[in-house]
Amino acid sequence: MPASSLQKDVLPTQTRSARSERSLAFEAAWLKLPRSGLIPDKADFRPERLAPFLNDIYLLELSDNPSARLHVRLAGATLRERLGVDLRGQNYADFVPSEHREQSGLSMRLMFGPVPCGRWVRKEIVHTDGYREPIELTQFPMTDHSTGMRLVLGIATGFGDSFAHEPEGEFTIENRDTEEFIDIGAGVPR
């Protein structure tokens, strides 16, 4: 069933936050993905439907396994180039400062809760040479209905043109001041 028939009252979020036009455009494109409920099935996902975002896109698998609870399954070219490392196969939590690792990913799990939703958050990439780069993450839920696997499909934007960092890809991902949930048709968690 086309997403438009299920989501006819859901439009890209108009928010007071500083979400970029690219974030809003990604939300609009995600809302057009085919689905039989609020969350699209991985089996119906075709990357060409999100072609304008492929360089910035990432896909995380949420797991209950502590050593791989935020497994990076896909990372677009911009992420690989700007971070100096291929994130595929790695645990996102390993890039979070050690004092925040235990809590890392908890709000992503809310996207699959009783009130399914998207998520927008500002982060900062901090390289070992001290260079700090503010970025914006826009994330939406997707599931593999055949296995029950929870996936987070997102884009990372905001990397500057003159990005300076260690070539080894040594960095941490730190929280900034903003996190918002995005209504995908069921409201947002309270």
C-alpha cells in the first residue's frame, strides 16, 4: 500500500528547531516510502527512492547484544570521507565518549515504542587533533518484518567544506544541545 494513503495527514515536520532543509527533505522522502503501517519494512526498501541522500545516509541495526547494540550496516561516501574511516561493521557506541556509552542509543529505541517516531539530534564530531565539527542527524525507523530486526535509517549533514581531521579516523561523537522526536503519524513519545 502506498505510504501516501496511510500518511495523508502527516507532512514533514514544521518545527521551531534549527532543522536544515536537507533534514526536512529527507523526512519528506522517508514519508513516501511504501509501508503497510507506520514503519516501513526493509524488504520494501529500495535505495534509489532516497537517491539524493545516498552519500549522507547510514543504517544502524539495534541489537540487545551490548558489544554490537548499534551495529553500523551502511555508511554513505560523505561519512566515510569526512570521518576518515569506514563505519560499516562497527558499533556506533564505540565512538561515543566512554562515560556515555552505556546510555548511547536509548532514545533510538523509543522510535520503535508504542508511539513510533523519527528523531533529530545535533552532535559534534571531535577529532584527536581537537577539531570539532557540528553535525545534524535525522533518523527514522525501519524494521525487517521477517526477523523483527529494528533498523535506524538516517542521514548525517552539516560537514563543512574545509574539514580537518586525523587521517586515521580517530574521533568521538558527542551530544550537543538538541534532540527532538519527529511525528510520523502517531505523535511523539512524552
